[in-house]
Amino acid sequence: QVQLVESGGGLVQPGGSLRLSCTFSGGIFSIYYVGWYRQTPENQRELVATITPDGRTNYGKSVKGRFTISRDNYGSTVDLQMNSLNSEDTAVYYCVADRMGDFLRGSWGQGTQVTVSS
């Protein structure tokens, strides 16, 4: 059974940066589609970024150009580098994984809180 554990959330000032990391276990990481979703305080679930087994990336409109997703198939980790953060990025960030890229039906981590505030 796939397990995902996120780390790296916290409080950051507007304009700052944070790096989230997710450790994957319970499967063959290199064949999984993985990514990040977030749930806002208004309870909106949004796609943040995804990456295919062969490294192709996709980003949500609101984070494109500011966030970068990467994966390490040897370490079974997927990271999210977040730059130029603003208050609208405040959310619980979830690591997701699925063999076919159907994340809403796939495995989810427990979430990590990111708060952008001065």
C-alpha cells in the first residue's frame, strides 16, 4: 500500500520561498505519476503541479513560473520548490500518487500546512 509523507510546510512572509518534500513508500516509485494538490481555507481543492514517470511536468495556472516540481526516482521523493509566495498560496498541501495519473482516485498524504503572512 502506497504511503506518502510530506514535510517542509510552515509560516513564510509574502515574497518568500519554501520547499516541500514528499517521501513515497509501498510501491515502485519510478512508475508512478506524482504531484501536489492544495486545499485552501475556502475549501477549494486545486491542482498545484504534477510530474509523470518520465519527468514531464504540469502546473496550475496560479503557480506557473513560481513553483517547480521535481522527482528523485532513486530516493523516492517528489519536491515542490515554491518562490514568490503570496497570501493566496496559503493552504494545506497534499502529496499525491497514482499509477495512471488519476490523482483524485489515487493515494494522498496527510498534508502539510503552508501559511503566507506578514
